[in-house]
Amino acid sequence: MLYGDGREYVAGIVAFVRSALAADQPVLVELPGPRGESVGKALGADAADVRFGDMSQEGFNPGRITP
């Protein structure tokens, strides 16, 4: 995903997540720290249907994020 600034970054992820939710797909968002919080806030009520993780914590061990 290409983005010019933080707003475009969040908007792109939110659009992708909402399309998955509309298709009744499970969604896991793994982003480093405050970026996940920004996406959660932008999703509003839809965030309740999304599982969030902090990639800066969980990304150190690929076994924790690979099914």
C-alpha cells in the first residue's frame, strides 16, 4: 500500500478492513503501537469486530502470527 502521510495510511487500512468486514471475513490488524490505535479509532464501532495486535511485540516471533 502506498501512502503520502498518516491520514492516507489510516484511510487505506480502514478501507481494506471495512471491505473484509462487509464480506463477513475475520480481520486481524497487526500494526506497530500507536498505528493500531489510530486505525481502531478511525474504525469507530466497526473496531469491535476486528482483532488487533501490536506487531512491534508479536512480530519478533513469526510463530505467533503465522497460523
